[in-house]
Amino acid sequence: MDIRNSVWPNVTLGRLHQLRGEFAEAIPYLLASRKKLNGTDLVAADEALVVSYLKTGRPEEARRIVDNGHRPQRTMRACTSACSPIVCLEQTNQASHGTTFAR
């Protein structure tokens, strides 16, 4: 397998940046990985991306990821109630706009 064409280096580098508290640096890697993922792997990458967006003060971009996850072709909807970043996004949204999103 040619590692340069693999999705996993992007996922791994994105998550490593997150572990180091480098959330802005994680975003490009996580975005790149989303293009080749599906199923629960995509859900995990989306969750990591939502966390990075929230930690960098970009709640609207986080919300776009969550909203896209509610489309039928995506699997994020099934896990939204269990994902702590979703709860965090809802609290952030409620605090800044006085609104919540429907589950």
C-alpha cells in the first residue's frame, strides 16, 4: 500500500495535533481525511473535526459538519446523542444565539 494515497496518515496526524492541543493544525488533516472515509470512520473524523472547530472558536463550521451528519446518506445522526462534541456545540450555540438544534 502506498502510504501517500492512504487516508490514515491524515487521520493520525489530525488526531495527534489534537492530543497536543493544536486544534487549528488538526483541521486540514481531518478535512482531507473526510473525503475518503465512510461509516463509523467518517463519524469519528467528523467528531474530531467538530471538536477542533469548537476549540478554535469556529462554532458555525462545527454546526455545518453536524447538520451534514443529519442527512440520510451520512451515519452521524445515529450517534449524535452520545457524542460529547454535539452536546458542546449545542451549549455553545445556545449560549451565543439563544437557540438549539433539533435532534
